Amino acid sequence: MNIQIFGVKKCFNTQKAERYFSERNIKYQYIDLNQKGLSKGELASVKAAVGINTLIDQNAKDYNKLNLNRIGSTSMREEILLNHPHLYKTPIVRNGRLATIGYQPEVWKEWN
């Protein structure tokens, strides 16, 4: 398994995801979205697994400010996400081509 956890330190679900993998002695790479967002390739991989709309946190402060509620174009939404990583729902957990959004231990259990 090659687990990557994209999240923010203040996110309770991100902390729970880290704890889940730590308690099972599963190595993971943590990427802080406040410091480094997803690359285009990583975004494409996660988008293929879960869909672009699932990635976007509609409760984020800038969601309406950036007019994401009115933008239908997938490429435009991707560009906004790449430039504003605080709009992602967290945690984003990747295992190769597989990905989940949020705390989903029932799915991660299947990855073993």
C-alpha cells in the first residue's frame, strides 16, 4: 500500500485518519494542504476515483465568493481547486488510483 493523506492539521477527520493508519502500523505520507496542494496529476487521479463535485467543500468560506456554485465547467473548477487548496473536503486519502474523501475506515479496510 502507498497511502497518502492530504489534509489540514486542525481538521478532526484528518487527525482520525492519521490515527487509523498509525494504530494499524500502516505507513502513510501526510501532505498538509495549507502548505502544498494537490498537483495536477494527483487531482486527476482523485477526481477519477471520487468525482470533482465530491472534492469541493461547499461550506468553505470562499465557495460562494469564488462563484463555484455557478461554475459548471469541470476544467474551470479544477483550476480553482489547484489555486485554492482550502476548498477541498478533508481528508483526501489516496492509495494509488483509489481514493476517499473524509473519514472512511470501512473502505480503507478493503485496501489491505
